[in-house]
Amino acid sequence: MADQTELQNIRHCIEIIDNIKGQICDEEAVRCIEEAVDFSWQWLNDKTDVSQKLYDLLDNEEYSLTIYQESENDEHVIEVWNCIIDSIAYICRKAYEYQGAKYYPEPIELVDEDTYSRLLNEYEKCMK
């Protein structure tokens, strides 16, 4: 069960994404980001199981946030992507935990509270 702090952190992750997604110029990438935000709100509001959908937006072979990040050359925009990806990964991990998952996809296995702390530091850099 997600506690109040985790729910606040998730809400904050969504706010961070909303604050910085305007720095991404690729319209397709922004649509992917917005889809992830929509799933995140669904989970936050209704506890709908969106964990796999979020993970698919993070990491799949055809289209994903990580593919968009890897195709970027601008260092600042790469930092923005780091923020967005860490935010979605954190939310995804919490959604998996809430569903009682015993196993996680490998990248999500690595997500913990340090991810959230790192995200806050990355966000400060993105806002400069």
C-alpha cells in the first residue's frame, strides 16, 4: 500500500514532468510523455493497474521514452529526459509494488527512494 509520502512523491513526479516536458521539441515524444502522465494520474486517482503500460512506455523496442532520450544530442535535453524517465520509473515501481508484484522488469528493479532523490537534483539542473 502506498503511504502518504509516496503519494506526494508521485504527485510531485507528475508536476515535474508537466513543468519540463515543454523543453522536448519532438511532438511524438511529447505525446508519449503525455500518455505516461495520463497513466500516472489513472494510477494515482483510481489505483488502476497501469504498471505494465508505464513500463512499456519507458522501455520497448519500437517506441519508448528511452529511445527518444538516446536519439538526443543536446546535453540539457538529455538531462530533461533523465528527469522524465526517472519520474515515470519511480511511478511505475510504486504501481508494481501496489499491485503486489514479487518480480519487476530489470530496470524497475533498480528503482528506489534514491531514484527520487536523484530526480530532485536532476530537476534543479533542468530548471536553470
